[in-house]
Amino acid sequence: MVDTRFFPFSGPMTLGALAADVGVTLDADDARAALTVTGASEPATAVEGELALIASRKYLAELPDEFAGIVITSAALESEFGQDVTCLVVDKPHLVFADMLDRLYGDTVRDLALAISGDSAEPKAEEGVVISPNAVIGPDVEIGAGTIIGPNAVIGRGVTIGRDSVIGAGVTIACAHVGDKVILWPGVRIGSEGFGWLDHGTSNRKVPQLGRVIIQDHVEIGANSTVDRGALGDTVIGEGTKIDNLVQIGHNCRIGRNCLIAATSGISGSTIVGDGVLMGGGVGTSGHVSIGAGSVVYGRAAVTKDWPEGSKLAGAPAQEIRDFWRELALLRRLGKGDQS
């Protein structure tokens, strides 16, 4: 569900009224029109009254057995849902869902730009917190004992930071919960908007980014790295993970515990990285892929599909390193005219 600590909710409102606001008409005698919409969520976590988008068959598996939310979907998928699931069938479910999110949660870009102002701007800080000159702390921020906030850092509304953490100079944090003994080096950006668009190359319609970033204990993130917030769910950096400088973590990524990610790597949205994965410099993923626990991804590799635990990957597209070296050796022999 959307965390209203960060994104104020303009509802509740009836499904009929919400649909009308985005150009979808429900008949007056349609029982769905009177349903109360209380928010939005991912399919796996939606509860009664919450909207969830399922516009592709690959997301059908995310529906729990006792789903109680309201599905926005297409006519092609309507038959996949049981009679006990409330569906709103529309021609362009992605666009309608985005319009509904804008109606329910307002102008998030403007709201977050203003999220360092408010009547309750004094943070709730435990003993021993150090807030350096020119740091800006938004309303309802909570900071644990012994944490240091560096100069010119900006902490947005509702952010929580645990104990004994170090937030470096010029760091910005929004829509995030940060654990204990976390180190964010200068220039880190936590909770920026994810890169989500519809109607590609035509109108480039923005997908509202209403999720959070969760940074667990003992994480370290290098200078000028960025971690985008989720679209509806969370972007998670697991306990003990260390991230180098100039790394980009896209929205809805799940990075496991005790991973090491070297500089200039780019982890595209919804990538799942298991515990203890090691990534060399300049690694990239294509998004919506998973890398199993204990894997090693060598520098400049481009991961384009799922890989199991313990994989050792190299090349672009990435493959098992033994196959990579075997293929490279063959090409070298061919280049020298060796046909054997």
C-alpha cells in the first residue's frame, strides 16, 4: 500500500466517482460504482478497497488466494479472474491506473519538492544527534541516537533514520526508512522518482512513483550513487550490503544482504539480487530479472535473464564465465585463421 507518511491521500471516494474523473463510465445501477476506494497497492498486498493493476498475464501469479482489492485490467484478461474478484475492465489499463493514482495522490512531484516545509519542522531526535550547518530537515522526521547529519543534507518529510548512522554532506533522502549504522557518502540520492513511463516515444506519460526505499542496518552507499523509490512497493537494500560510488539502483529493486556492488553499475527496475552477490564495476541488468544468492557478476557484464544461485557471469549478454572464455578463445583462433 502507499505510505501516506510520504504521499497524502485525497480519498476515500467511490469507484464510480473515481472512474468518472478519469473518463471511465460505470452505469448507475452497477454495484461496483458504490464501492469505496481507500488507496492503491501491488497485487500481492492489496486489501479491500485498494486498487491493483494487472495488465499482463505474468502478474496473475501475484494475486493471493484471498484477494479482496479491485483489479484494473483488460478485456483479454477478464476471464482469468474468479467471480469473487472485482474487476474494472478498460481499454488501456496502464494509462487508466496512472490517471487514478494521480487523482488519489495528487501532484507528487510538487508535494515532495515542498516536503521540507511545514508547521512541525523540528525533527524528533534522540540523544547525541548532530545536525551540521545548513542541513534541512523536513516535518515529522525521526533520527536515532548518535546519528550525524552532514552539512547541506536535505531530509524530506516523514523520513526515519536509525541510530549511529552517518549521512554525508549534500545527501538527499526522501520517501525512505534508513536503518542503524548506515553510511551514506556525500552526494547520495535516496528516494528519487523511479524512471517509469507509458506511451513510449509518443506522449511519454509519467507513471506515478508512490513507493519507498528501505535501507537496512549496516549498509554503506558510495558518493553520488542513487537509489530510486518503488512505483508502489519498496526498493530494498539488504543488511550489510556495500555499494560503491556512482551506482544506480532502479525502482522496486530488491538487493539482498551482504552484497558488494562496484562503481558505475546500473541495476534496472525490479531486479532481484540474492544474498551475498558480488558485482564488478560497470555491471548492468535489463530489469525484471533475478540473480541468485552467492553469484559473482564480473565487470561490464550485462544480465538479461534470470540466473540461479552460485552463478559466475561474464560478457554481454551475460553467460557462465566458462562459456564466455571458451567462446572468446574460439574467436581468437578463428581470427588467426586456425580452423581446428
